[in-house]
Amino acid sequence: MNNQKKIWMLLILAVISMMILSGCSGIKTAKVNITIDPNPVPYSSDSERWSFNIVLDESNGIGVDLTSIRFDSYNQEDELIDTTIWYETGEEEITSLFGSNYLPAFSSLQGRVSHHNSTFKYTILTLEGVDDDNNPIEAMGRADFLPQ
């Protein structure tokens, strides 16, 4: 009886070790990072706007279909004063911003955004998508705006 317990324990340890070594111990999903450049965002008197680049980087080796970007903008009192959502349907706003709605594994996409609203203190960007393994993906970034 004691030998049977040892055999079962060794078998269980072998299976767990194989799962860990083969990478099957968890579900791997895409990881998207959002960078705002420059941040904080300065006002340009030439264009009379605040303009910045949004850079998306995938760092976990799985591509992502981008489905929406939400811009929640806040005033000086940290009150939400505007929400804009861009979808990859109809006008294909995401593709027009980044040139594609697909972020390949270990790559980047970049797009330039500008606005003219002087009451914005900051904007929270929320990106949503679905990775190549059909997992939902969400990433957030923040753009802070310098005074005019």
C-alpha cells in the first residue's frame, strides 16, 4: 500500500512538472501597453490644439483585433465632462487612426490625435479588443494636458 502511494505521488508530480515546463499551466493572453507621447501634452499656438501620439505595443506574443477606444475626458475638478467612443465599424475610426485595426504580436501601432477643448485636464483612454486566442483584452492610458 505504501508503494502505491509513492507511485501515485510521483505520477502526479511528473504530470504537474510537464504542465509547467510545457507552458500549459495557464492561459496566455495578449498584453497591450498604451503610451502617450508627449505626456503631459502641450498646447500648440500654431495649430491651436493639444496634439499627441498614441502608441500601442503588444508584448506577450499574441496579436489583437482592436474593437474600440474610449476617451473619457475630465475637467479641472476631476469631473467627467466628455466621453467619445471610436469603434471599428461603420467609419472604421480605429483603422483611420492607426492604419490598421490589428496589432500583431510583438509589434506597435501609432496614431496622432488632437483636440481643441481647453477645459480638459486629462483624458483616460480605454482600448478594447480580442486577441488571436479569442480572449478579451483591455488596456488603459492617460493623457494629461498642460494649460494653454
